[in-house]
Amino acid sequence: QSFFKVKKSEAEVTEEVRSFLDKRGVYYWRNQRGKHWKRGIPYAYGGKEGSADLLGLWPGGAGVARGTFWSIELKKTAGLFENTDQIQWLLDVRTMGGVATVAESVEDVVRNLEDPLYLPERYLEAVRKVAARDPLFSFFLVENQATQQRVMLDVIAKANEDQKKLLG
């Protein structure tokens, strides 16, 4: 293992991650987004604004059901979020029960497969800033899955108590 991390372009990262997913038999598709001009009028194509580069179905394991929606935003080595729409997409997918992450390498994808809540450290601060706008989103950023499950059980218990009080 080299002391220095080799910088890779997003295209190189994309090729390596796609090759890895292909070898594992993971069902995914490339989410091409862009814009073209026709007679001076812009036409957007592809997924929703901010949607991730690769979309697929979780292969199973790490406490997540096989077939769960999976979203991977690919970045060049030492990349950055280009806009808050990408962060919002990640938070929306997590809020709706899917798995969403950012990857600069195959190693990041492997870590995500081991921990569905994994995000590379360098992206956490940007995600926290956007999540801070809505307390519900911040719940889905809890990095420790056991803590997230405990909090969710507490929320369910509280809701059950409230329901019993209402029903008498």
C-alpha cells in the first residue's frame, strides 16, 4: 500500500466501481444526466437534479434487505459535492429507506457494503450542514447503525405511548 493516495478522475473511479459491481453480479445502472441544446433551447435529460451516478439494488447483507434501492455518487479522488442537490438526493434516499453513499474508490463501495450508513469522512461535514436544516434528515446521518436502531425503537415506543393515551 502506497503512502500517497493516487489521484483518479471520476471516469477512472466510475470504471473501477462498475467493474467491481459487475464481478459481484450487482444489479445497477448508470444514471446519465446532462443537457443538450437544440435551436438555442436547452433540453435536460436523465435523472432528477442531484441524482447519483449509479443507481441499483442492494445485493443483501449488513442488515439491509436484498433489493433495497441503492444510490452511489461517484467522485474523483479528493472530489467535492458540486451542489447541494447531490446532498439532498443522498438524504432523500436515506429518508425513504434506501442506501446512499459517496465513493471515491472501490474501497469506499466495499465499506458501504459492510456499513450501509458509511460516508467518506471528507463529505460528512457538507452533508451535516444540509441535514441541519431538517431534524428528520439529521436522524439518518447517525453513523452508528446500532444507535440509529435504538433511536428508532425509542421513537416507536413513544408513539405507542401517545396512541394509548389518545385511545384511553
